[in-house]
Amino acid sequence: MRRKFIAGNWKMNGDQELVRQIAERAADSAGEAELAVCPPYPLLPAAASQLPFGVALGAQDVSEYDSGAYTGEVSASMLLEAGCRYVIVGHSERRTLYAEDNARVAGKFQAARQAGLIPILCVGETLAERDAQRTEAVVGEQLSAVFDAVDGAAFQGAVIAYEPVWAIGTGRTATPEQAQAVHAFIRGRVAERDGQDVADSLQILYGGSMKPDNAGELLAQPDIDGGLIGGASLDPEGFLSIYNAAAEG
Ligand code: PGA
């Protein structure tokens, strides 16, 4: 049985006060599900020192390189040292606004794994791709890039987030059935390549306008193991109520 996992992606938002509020509320709602927050880099130390035991810390991006002349970049070992357990790689905003292609994302995924971080690989199609019935082709290519870059079971001990680009920050959520279909496809691909055991234990999160009022029905789907929450993770009460839905479900 996979544990449910709720992770908050603050993007370029938040401050010390939000860290304090989330830490305070999270302390009251320890449950069966896993919980993580991914604040911007400068807030990692405050979050590492204030978050209660059991709430994990993640970063939103990582360099594919170990060290060197890469101005503005942060390595996986630095994130580990800052207290991170997770790192998001290949978020659609990185892919579209910063031109990260599948090969670069795969390099980041590999760098995270090698350093001992758990990568949360984001995959998902645009609306035009969905309308052209290319969802599985696009998500399949995003997964293949990682399979090609990593020897052995690429997704052992990793997390995948299915985030349809058209649902991110738009208030438009995939229906539970739409999301479930893609999650099942992803699990099937991982089973083909990494084996059934890895696929069965892989947490596949849904992301894209997940909110307190739609989390329950999404999380009830058999292949939806949690959520990567953007906008709603900035409201401590709403975020923790999504977590509670996961912990109870
Ligand atoms: P959203 O963002 O919940 O605001 O749609 C999700 C994400 O981008 O991870």
C-alpha cells in the first residue's frame, strides 16, 4: 500500500511568516500521509529549523552539475546539506519559461538521485497536445528521457507528478477520470521498464489546481497517490485541509 503524499510548491512566493504559519499548523495535523513544502531557496534554512519533525523539505529546482562556474545555480549536494529530502525537477514553468528540455530535466533528475535527494519529476501535456490526442505521446517522451539517462530502475525511490499544463494555476482541474487515466498510463510505463515492484511502490502525484474542494475525489482514484499543490499551498489552512483529506483517505 502506497502512502499518500502532499507537497506544496510555493513557486516564487512566501516569506518567513508563511513558514511560521505552516510550521504551526502542520504540528497539529500529523497523520498517516507524508507532507512536504518546497519554498524558494532563501527560505530553506528557516523552514528546516521550524518545520515539525515529519514534515519534509524540498527545493523547486536543482542544477544538473555538481559544482563549478554556473552562476545562479544550486547543486543537489547543497540542497541536501540545507535539509532537503526532495527536489522538484522539470516543472512545466521551468520547461516553458526557462526552456528546459527533456535531456536537461533528465540530467537534473540524475543529479538529484546521485546526491541522495528524492526527485519529484513533473510531466504533463499542454492543452493543444491534449486536444491533438498526444497526451500519452508527450508524457511517454518525458518519461523516456529519464529512462535513457539512468541505468537500472530509474524510478525506484523517486516520485512523479502528473501536471497537465492547462490545469496549472488556471483553476481548471483535470477530472478525476482524466487524471486517473494518465496516472495509470505512467505506472504502466514504469512497470514495463523498471518492473512491477517499482511501479507498484511509486508515488504518482496529481498537480494542477488541486484545492480543498476537489482534493478528495482526485485522491480517491486508485493511481493518484497525492498532490503537488501550487496556489493552494500558500494558504496554510487550505493546504493542511488537503493534507487531512489525504491522511484520512
Ligand atoms: P497550482 O500549481 O496548484 O497552482 O495549479 C501546481 C504546480 O504548478 O505544481
